[in-house]
Amino acid sequence: MAAVRICVCGDEGTGKSSLITSLVKDVFVTAKIQSTLPQITIPPSLGTPENATTTIVDTSALPQERAALNKEIRKSNVILLVYSDHYSYERAGLFWIPHFRSLGVNVPVVLCANKSDLATGSESAAQVVEDEMLPLMAEFKEVDSCIRTSAREHHNINEVFFLCQKAVTHPIAPLFDSKESTLKPAAVSALKRVFYLCDRDHDGYLNDSEIHAFQTKCFGKPLGEDDLNNIKQTVSKISCDSVTEKGINQQGFLLLSKVFAEKGRHETVWIILRTFHYTDSLSLKDSFLHPKFDIPPYSSAELSPSGYRFFVDLFLLFDKDNDGGLSPSELSALFAPTPGLPALWADSSFPSSTVRNEANYITLQGWLAQWSMTTFTSPATTLAYLAYLGFEHPDPRSTTTTALQLTKARKRRKRPGRVERNVLHAYILGGPSAGKSALLDSFLARPFSLTYHPTIKPRTAVNSVELPGGKQCYLILEELGELESAILENRAKLDACDILVYTYDSSDPDSFSHISDLRAKHPHLDDLPALYVALKADRDKTTQRAEVQPEDYTSGLSMSKPLHVSVRWESISELFVRIAEVAVWPSTGFPKSEEEVGDRTNLYIALGAVVCAGAAFVAIWRRVGKE
């Protein structure tokens, strides 16, 4: 929290210095004091709001001190404007506040009617507020609050400086429009998100248990039954429809916040908002949305078990009709506390990028697959949406990063061994009309279409695949479209890829030449595991117009022959399992001659152990011989 700097302004003789002296001495000083006091600093240890350090600066209204006055006004973040009679009151609106504006200063002003002990008996506090203070508050939006004080009687001395501190630590301006008497749009948006997160069952009401949990989270203790009933009565008096047997609805929650702001208890609203990680500008803290999460080279990010559990619970909670899919209205309700669907999803043509049911609603399988892909490609996006959607770890000191986990780095793909990843990424390469789009559609269990639509921009499809042995992983298939050549030149993109799938139309004589040309143009593709696939095997096979036929081409590379498949065959699912297998065991996707060489590390270790044992035996034998 930033320090509070109070600039005490007002006409000469209004009692500015006496107010400060009474605060410091805790009594009224009858002896003559200097006209302008040196600045004083109140440390946080004295119980200031939000533990902020407070500096109080006295000023002079004399013309010769105007430069120093203006300097202090510009340095302050709250102004205490003091008046003590009708003349100095008139000057507050005619000179002082316009002067603050002329300096380009936009800070809260606390209006102080000092020397209340000199007021006549006919001037009640309510009359002063109505006749003097409220008109100034209505005319000038800078006036944050008003108070009557008396340094002589030590009346409201601590309170006036507390108001100044609170005007900085708990400002009313971002929350409440005093002229319109309404909460501001940004505050309404933030409070709606708070309501969303506290409405655990998402029935549109905060029931008693949810209110108690909310109160404990924000204020450290649950509400008493009398306090809870008083709150409900307060809301129902304003809007009887906002309180039912189910609890308080969103409108009632907003009305209650408005009442707090109107009655000067806006620090309560700020405590709520700051508990839910809002800044003074009513935006979520950047450290909350984007916590530190570094990914080492050759590693990737995946959802942890707690992350998957959170998204499963979220899906089940918003699938109100229990049809196994999220309709557009259910998706809209789920993403209500966020900026909307992630931009990354729009780029991947969500929901067509994942599994949907007959009604074209995303299924739980597709929902988890989509988030797995999002986490793999942009973990920062997943972290931000975990924060928006209210992910919480049982340990309050933990951040949203506990919903993610890092995979073990994979450096040498040609060495035999398993890649410890649950999300795998494959580039589907091939010439135009080779059948790549139909392959992606088949991967998502979409019906086959005879209509040809050329792919212009990259397209992705993600689904779960069950490997032999029952282990499940998520496989991302990406068709590169017209950006194929540019992406294959991007080393960072290739490092994130687990396998290249070279596809061609076995019924088109000109299809395979695209693969041979592509590999000749990008020789560095030999550094990635690969699989060759002949699509449209349901059609008559034709001889390729290429220097070498596909079988001879792969044989010359010491690679397995192309797999002949068709998206019209039920066995197409076996291809996706094979792609995932090669991605998990990358050495199987390289020429067999390199695979046969293998990793001799264990052999070297064994030989080293034998040599060391022999040397130790000789040393012991020599020592025994000497003895």
C-alpha cells in the first residue's frame, strides 16, 4: 500500500496548525504555536488503515508562500481543506477547489468545518451538513467526505485524519458515483465476479452457508444469526425480490454494497474486493493473473490432477440439464467472470477443435482436451483463466500454478526411452487434397464429407487417445495450411512438436512428390520423429509420379513402410494410437539403423565397474602379500 500524504490547506486563521498539534499532543495547546508546522510522519505501527505510513504537511495561504503551497498540493494524494466561518467556507468553493483543479491535481478532498465550538446554539450538526457540506459535495466530485471538528474541545481530531487516510487507502471515487447515487460500472463488474465465485452451487443465490463462507474469507469470522437477519432485512426493504428462501441474489448483493458505499462504509467493499485480488483501479492484480511459472527448455506444461479436477467440477456444475454437453448458454454462464472465451480458442475455431456431441455441444472429454491443449500451447492463458474462474488450492499460500505441472525435459529423441508427457503434439504434413482435414475430422468422430475445402490457416484438433496398457494421453493434431513452410522453418515451433506425420493420397499420382520435395527443402526435419501415412486407401492405389515410390523411399531411409489407411474405415482409430505411440517412444520414429546403434551408456558404466573392481582386487592382493 502506497504511503498517505495529507496536505492541510485553507485560509489563514482557520485552525490548520491547531488541528495537527491537537493530533500530535492529544490535547489542545493554548500557547501560541508557529504559523506553519513542519511535516510530521505517522508510522504504520500506530494502527493506520492498511498499515500505510502517513505524512501530514501544514501549509500557508499567504501569497508569498504560494509556490511552496502549490508544490505540496502536487505531492499530496489527499487534501484536507479546512474552513471555520462563512467567509472561509465561501472561499472553499470559489477559490480553493478551483485552484486544485488549475494545478492539474485530481486527489480526494476531505472538507473540514473546524472550530465547531464557536458555533451558535441554533447551528446543529445536521444543519451544517445540509446547508454547507452537501452543496459542495454535489458541486465538486473531488470532495470525498465532510466532518465537523474542534481543536479546542478535541472533537473529531483523530476522525478527520482517519478520513484522510481512508480516502487514499479506501477511495470512494472508483466505487460510487455520488451524483447519480449508483455503483460505477467497474465496481459492479468486480462485485458480480465476487458473487459468482461465492455462489458455490451457482443457483443464482447466496445461501446462509455461502454467506458465512464469504464472511469468513473476507473478514476472518462468520456472521452471527442476528447480523445475517439484519442484512437480509436491509436488502429486502430496498428490494423484496432480492431475498428469498434460497438466499440473497446478485441484485441484492449489489444493493448491499451500494448501501455500504452510501453510508460511508466503503472500506467494507474494498476489503471484499482486495480479498478477491482487485487493485485500486478495480482490475485484477497482474501477479494473481500471471504468477511466475518458468518452463525449462525441452519441457512442457500440463494440467496437474488438481487442475483436471477443477475443470471437471466446473463442467459438471454448469451442465445444468445433465445432457453431457455445454450449450452456448451454459458456456456463457461459465465464462461470465472472465473476459470471454480465450483468444487462443477463437484462433483454433473452438468448439470445432475438439469433441462435441450430436447437438454440437462440447463434451466433458472435449472440454478437458481443449484445456489440455491450451495449457500445452499457452500455460499463461490457463493460469489467467484459473484465476478468473476461482481456482483455489487448500493451502492459502499457494497460487494457481499448483493446477499445472512441468514435464520431464526431453533432449535426445533418438535415444530409446519413453517421453514423460501426457499431451503430445503432431504436425500433419502433406500436399493439397491429401486428406489431412478429413483425418482431423475423423479424429474428432465427425462424419466424412465429400466436399473439399482447402485449409488456409493452421487448424488443430485435440482428443484423448488410449495407449496400449490403458494409459490415456491427449493428442494434438495440427494441419499447417498455407503456413506450412514458414512454420517448418521456425525452430521453436519444431521443438514443441513431438512427431511429424507425412501424409499423401495413395490414389493421386502427384501427391507423394510434395513429401519428398518438403524434406529436401527442410533437411532439419530429419531431427524429428516421423511417420508416413498413405491416406484414401479405400480407393485404387496408383503409381506415384516421383523418382522413388513411397515404399522404396521409406526403405531407403531405413524407416517403416507407409501405413495405408482410410478415414472411412473403422480401423482409422488405430492410426491415432500409432501416432501417439511414436510420440511417446520417439526413437521408433527414426531410421532403424540409428535405433539399432542404441544407447551404450549402460555398457560403458558396466565396463567401468568391472575395471574398478579389478583394480581394487589387485590393490588388496598386493597389501596382503606385503603383510
